[in-house]
Amino acid sequence: MTGARDAVMGRVNKALERGDGAEARARGRVAAWLADPEPNLIPRRGLRPHEGRVGLFREMAERVQADVARVPRWRDAPAAVARYLRDRNLPQKAVMAPDRRLDRCDWESQPLLRLSRGTALGRDEVGITLALGGVAETGTLVLASAPERPTMLAYLPETCVVLLATSRIQGDYEAAWRALGHELDRLPRSVNLITGPSRTADIAQELQLGAHGPKRLCIVLVDEPEA
Amino acid sequence: MEPTALAFKDNARKAIANPDLQDALGRIRSGWQVTRRRAALALDEFEALRDRGRDIKNHTLAHLDLYLEAFEAKVEENGGRVHWARDAAEARTVVRDICKEAGAKTVTKSKSMVTEEIALNPYLEANGLTPVETDLGEWILQVSGQAPSHLVGPVVHLTKPEIAGIMQKELGGPRLETAEEMVGAARRVLRQKYQDADVGITGANFLVAETGTAITVTNEGNAELTHGLPRVHVVIATIEKLVPRMLDAFTLLRLLARSATGQEFTSYTTLVSGPKGKGDLDGPEAFHVVLLDNGRTKMLGTAFQEMLRCIKCGACMNHCPVYLAAGGHSYGWVYPGPMGSVLTPQLLGIEKAHPLPNASTFCGRCEEVCPVRIPLPRLMRLWREEAFRRDLVPPTARRGLRLWGWLAARPALYRRAAGLASGALRLLGGRRGRLRRLPLAGGWTGSRDLPAPEGGTFMAAWKRQQGRRP
């Protein structure tokens, strides 16, 4: 509807009342804001060295009911996942992101854990995927959609397991966003910032987990960097 | 939704006499008021971030045309489509046409106040589509034919037994007792709906010009299931939702959850920037953004431009003594509380909403907690003046104001009258220092006591101290 577009833009222009010279100045201010921004006010809380960031990430994630495990190497992750499922009487059956980085884990070490690769469907009870970042200030995971990392793995199953290299944990959202920009050549369809499992307090302001998304969020932190 | 803002007084009277509602509203004081304060104190930079948030919004609004252009270009570059709508009717038609083009039957929706504003659901139903609300609270309202009463907690007016009754009526079976059972039952019903839907409609908390991104924020994860599973995703948002950069959105996101529910961050914050890419295993094939004006451009360039900074956190209503007594439905339309008392007269016309700017004690708590520092009491006062100018104030109130004005213009007389009134009230208050009843003020004392003045008048004290501060 070009009619509507021109009408709305016309109303905005009229309301802002810019003359000819002012128009150019306004464009200059916009270009300046986009290009050379005043740095954001970053909470001091997240600005600490690596190990402090990992500790804060864990503390904040646990505070919002995420379960966090930490293992030294990628090959140790499958045992942590299997233990998590076993301890909670959950099925040893999961659908996992087809991301090649997950192949480095020694999944054969867990013969009882049956894995398929792809995106989650309604019947899948456990989804396993990989985060591209973590934000210590609030214990937030940064997931980015891609053919090898379908979004629904983190939303449809009742239990969501996310693996994250501790080297990817940043102090704040801004640093995580910059890191994502360096790593990917284009903006993913969906970047999901996830802070704890799904919840609602709609019924009498009582906290309930698993409103539509996962009831359980298990974060496996891996200290060995990715190759 | 037929507005009943003119009946605010009657609505409020009924609300105050409803013990279930009072019980439900009482939870906000012990809940969100406390959690917000804790969250604000836990972040050293919170107050400074509020200034930043205000400045980001002011800059964006002052350059809104340029950011709208940039946003539109970026969405199309990302493979999405932008539609424009001047008013509610145009927006509804755009959404219907997208649904028809997609051959849609069922439409899932995640919670969106703007779709309430444009009354989208009844329109879609009249056009043969089945809209399904997926936010738990919104779903409860949809199946019981009610409207939301709060920006963030749409069913905050309902008690647990009331919700149990609604769910039993909708789902049949035994009556559910615990919140856990109720959440589980709704989860099972809605699961199938997500997967059956052809189109998913969401609002947006922010639109990012630099990247062409729509940001959704939910605790339940229902927005992601709404935009991730159907073939088509439609975002509908009013034009003031723009921010320049993702970094600006982060500043505002740091304010949003803390101000709304006192969480450090909402569980799911998602940045969606288009349809699914090559090889993606999920995501919609088409991505549409509907940019709606519906009265916002009328606020630009006026004193009410400040209201366009609103990020819809609900903090103003959570801290408003009038909202906490009267509840959201008393305000008679989509937006309740102090933000509604400013916005509703703008969107419906002051002649249809003039009681709302008067539904305030001007205690100023709304402005104290507003994350983007909107001067809500000042804006409500502007509406009061406008209502007076347009002769919308009832004759008795007018006469009262005229009498007070006459008296106030005669300082000696005013002081004597104030001294007499203060003395009389103190006598009447007796040792309790409170008055249960007062002639001609039954409306006021009907639901609360009037505290009697403790000392003399302000002017008497001022004179005694000879202008020195105590």
C-alpha cells in the first residue's frame, strides 16, 4: 500500500517540521548515531576476567532455574547429558542439532543414549543444541539459527540441553553481539537469547516452569575451546 | 472492544466492591512492586540506564522518518516485506490479505497489545479465520470472552479458583486445583494449535532500524513457537517501536524486564530478521512487518510525544494507587493505569475518555518508576486542562473549581477558610486522627478513612518559622 506509506511518512515529516537545511543536519545526526556511537553504559557486574565471567554466568543461570554442568573436554559432554537425563528419569533419547562441532563429543561412550539429528517435532522430549555465546550479566545463552542449528530444538521439547564452550562467555550483551558479528557473515533469521527455562506467573502470580517452552534447561559448559 | 472509559467512576465503584478482584490486585503490591525495587537496587547502573533509555527514544522519535526508511529497506533486503497502515481498519485488512494469500485457516498469536487496540481477533473471525491466543493469560481471556486488564499480566484480575472455573468450562473434565495442573492442561491444548497454524502473528517490543529486526520478549516461549512453526510470520507494530541499533535495544532491554516483573532478563528475548534461509530446517517461508500509525503521528511534535517513549512495561500501573484499587478493566479500554490515562484520550478522543486523566491522585509514583522517565502526571494534567477547555467537566465540578479559584485568588480569606477547615477536621478526627465519614464526601469516605490534619495550616507553620526550614 504505497498510499498508506506515503501518508504515514508525510504525517511524520510534517510533525517533525524540518526545513531543507535541517533535513541534511538530521541525516547527519542519524548517520553519526549509527556509525560512531557513544559507547553503551555497560553494567560493571559482567566486566571481569574469564573465570569470574564463567562463575557469574553460572550463578545467574542457576538463579533462574537453569541446571548447569561443567566439563573439561568435549568428549566428556555426552556423559554429563546422559547423567542429567538419568537423574531425572527422562528418556535416554534425544534429537540433536546437526552441527558438526557436536560430532567431536564422544556420543558412542553412551550406548544407551539414542540420538537422531535434525529439528524437533512435537513428539520429541529432549532437544540438544549448541550456543554460540553466553552473557554473564544475566546468565543468558545466545543461540543463532542456521541449517545446522534449528531453532525449535530449544523450544518444542520439554527438556532442552545446550552445550556452550566457556571461551564463548562474554560479560555483557554488547560483547556477545559483537562476537556473533565477527563469527557470522550474515545476520541469522533468529537469534535467541535464552535465560532459564520457560515460565509463567499468569495464574495468581505463582511461578510455574514449562509454560510452552521447555520445563528444564540444562546447560553443559565445556572448558576445552572449539577447534 | 466498546470503550467504557466514560463510566470509569461506576466501573471503579464495582471493582472496589469485588473482593475477588481486590484479592487479586493485592498480589501486585507484594509481588511486582517488591521485585522491581529489588532488581533496580541490584543493578548499580539502573538509574543512569533510565536516562540513556529516555535519550535513545527521544533521538529516535526526532528522526523517526529516517529510521522508518532505514528499517523498511533492511527488512526488504533480508527478504521480508513491509506493509504500512494509517489506522486500525487498514492494518486489519493488511493482515487479512496476508492470511488469505497464504490460504490460512488457523492463526496463532502471541500476546500483543496493538492487536487488542485494533480489535484484530473479531475481525479475523468474521473473515473465516480462527485466531488462537497462545500466551497463557491471553488464552484464558480468549476462551472466557474477556479483555486483558494489565499490559504484562493480562489475567492479573483473576484469582486461581476463577481461572479453574474458566478452564473446566473450556476443557471439560475434573476441576483443576493447582497452578501446575492448569499450566499443564493449557500446554497440552496449545501444543497442537502451534503445529496446526498456517500464520503466526506477533507484536514487537522493539524494531531495530540498523538490522531490520523485530524483537519479541516472552517468559513462556510462546512467541518463538508462534513465529517458528507456521509458514508465515506477521509482525504488527506501531511506528514508535523503532530504535536505531541493536546496541540501543540492549539498553532498553536492561530496563524492560526489571521494570515490568523485576526479573533480571526475560526468559526468551528473540531477534527475528526475516524468513528462513536456504537450508534452514525450521522458520517461516514469509516474513511480513505491518507498520501502524493509528494516531501516533498526531502525538509527534506535541507535548504528548514523550508518551511515545513508552516501552509497555506496566510499572506505572503496578505502582498506581488508583489502578491497584480499581483494576485495569475500570479504565474501559485497551490501555489501563497511568499510561492508559494519557494514551486512551489520545487514541479515542478526550470526549470519550475524559474521566481517565482524573483517575489519579497525582502522587507521582508512576513517573518515579517509569523506565524512560515519561512525565505521566504532567501529561494527565494537560488532558485535564483540555477537558476543561472543551466543557467536558460536569457542572458541579466546574462550579466547585470556580469557587475554589475565587477563594484562592483572595489569600487572606483563603487562609482563614483553610484554618477553619483544618481546625474543624482536627476536632472531628478526635483522638483517632481519622474520619470515618464526612458530610458531602461520602464517595470518598465510603471506601477509606480521611486522615485528619495533624497541625495548623502550611501558611501558619511558615509564619511561625518565619520562612526558615525546620
